[in-house]
Amino acid sequence: MVSEVGDIDRFSSGKAFVSYIGLDPVIKQSGNMTRGLSISKKGNKHLRRTFYHLAKNLIANTEKYRNKYEKMKRGGEK
């Protein structure tokens, strides 16, 4: 992560870092059509892939995060 990011303090907030990675949520719109929420994918693809796999691993192997993920999928707590 350090080789991809450098000094983490250069980001003004956690949201700025999430945006840099490309994991910030966006809504796809075109004319009158609105499609679902997805990630922007505009940032660093190497870090995005790393954080994605870390999250999948946590969900698969840690009950606490698996339960939280399932709750979020059902539209519950964030």
C-alpha cells in the first residue's frame, strides 16, 4: 500500500482516500434512466483490487464481518 499511496497524510479525509482508490459510490444516470449504485472505478486499480480482496476475505472468514455484510445486503444497518 505504501508504494502505491506514498504519504497517507496527503489525503484531507478518509473520503478523499476512498475516492483515490476508486471505491466511492456513484449512481449511473443517462437521460431519464437511472441505474443502481456502484463504485466509481476512477482511482488506483491496484489498491482497489487489494481492498476488494481483503473485504471478501474478511466476509468469508470472520463471522462478525459476514453478519454485518448480510445485514447490509438486506438493507439494514450500515
